[in-house]
Amino acid sequence: MKSKLKFILPLLGLLAISCSSDTKDDSALLGALVGTPDDGNKSIVVAEVAGNFTDYTGECYDHFTILGASNTTISPTNYYLYVMFGHSLDTELRKSALSTSTCSSLGFLGSGIPTNASPVNFKYYTCDPNLGQAGGDCGTKIKSAVGFPTN
């Protein structure tokens, strides 16, 4: 349930965008998301200390596109700043960051769950040792990507 809530936050931002009655605001935001050149970031990583204060759970987002069109990509940086509000939701126990690595190369398992969140689509990955995944632990690359100690 906790991981579902973390996934819902970015979608709530998109819902607010898509439900807006003023279409100029939608196109202005979409223009801002698309209009910035690629800055080298490939993913957004979020990790937090689990309830036992020993393990970590995390999620990662990559392969951002507009309306599912694979040739209309957006920078994860723009999504992070405009939809996820950057570091403003970070705490001592929950941290987020942009990464120049893909989610897979950071150690997230699988090929990502594609979302159909209009107007922005992306792939969603998780790491959670409590889900019984083989190797589902958030490894040192994931923890270090957001600034948690790796020792």
C-alpha cells in the first residue's frame, strides 16, 4: 500500500494538469516539458528508509514520452521539477534525485511497468526487499543516487 501511495503522487500532479479547465495552462506545461533540450539525465530515483530503519525501498521513472509517442521524449529533469516538485518533498527518510543512469543500470529489476498517464507516459520500476523479489533490495547504486550512505 505504501508503494502505491508513492506512485500516486506524480500521477496526482498529472491529473491536476489534465483536469484543468484552462487548456492554455496544459499546453504551456507541455511546452515546458518538451521545450527544454536534453540535459543528460535519464531517470528519476526516489528512495526511502523502510520501517525497520535498516532496509530501503525505492522507485525509479525513466523513458518519458508525451501521449505515448516514442519520438516525443521529454527530459526527466522537466518532469521532476514541474510535476514532482523537485526536492521539495524530500525528508531525512525519503530522498529523490535525477540520475544520468537508466533505472535498470542503477539496479532496479525488470523492464519497467509502462504507465498510461496522459499526457506524460513513463516506465516505473521498484525495489523493495519486503515484496519477496529475488534481489529486490535497493542496492548501493540506488541509495547513493539519492544521497543515502552506502556503508
